Amino acid sequence: MDVLSWGEGDLVFEPDYNVHGKRLFPWAGVDRPGWEAAWVVLSPHAVSTPHAHHENEVFFIVEGRGTMRIDDEVRPVGFGDTIFITHGSEHELTNDADTRLVYLSVWWDPAADGGRAVAAERGVAGR
């Protein structure tokens, strides 16, 4: 059984995104899959750096609450929310609270899934 554990001391500040994170790979003894992932912590009242990239990405919010912006769409997010971000979409996450916001970010090259994972004209159900 391979288990990767992390704590506050394992978080690294990533200035390009204005967040603290713990990337899952490379992971000793585990082959790198066709996707990447990181545990991410957004400090209280902080805003991640607005950016876009060629990968698709999913955020799984596991603690805290905030406001997610993808292109021109803005909505509140919190524990239990899963957010799909289509490649090329500018996005940022704002922590609206006095406590940290924690999420798991998973990203992959859209060519890896044959381009199947796309947002259906923002028709995905949500808040």
C-alpha cells in the first residue's frame, strides 16, 4: 500500500498562483499517471492569481468557502463542490473567509482523454 501524507510543513508557496501546495508527483515508488494533482491551500482573504492554461482542471473543495471565477462566470463554492475548468478558460479562486480554503486540484492535457472532457456550454449543474 502506498500512502502519501502531508501536513502544513510540506506546503510550498507557489508564487505563480499565490497559493501554497503539495504536488502529488513525483511520488517515490509510484509510476506517474497521465495526469497531475496537488493539494492546495488558499490563505484567508487571498485570491489566486488569474490564469489560463492548456490543461483541463478539476477542483475538489474539501474545506472552506470562497468565490470561483471562470471567464465571466462567478459563483460561490464551498465544501463538497467539484469545479470543472475547461482548458484555455481564465480562472481565479477567492477565499472569502477568515479560515483557509483547501482543495485538491487535478489537471491533464485534453489530448490525453481524446478531448472528451469539456464543459457542455456551461450546462453542468451547480449552485
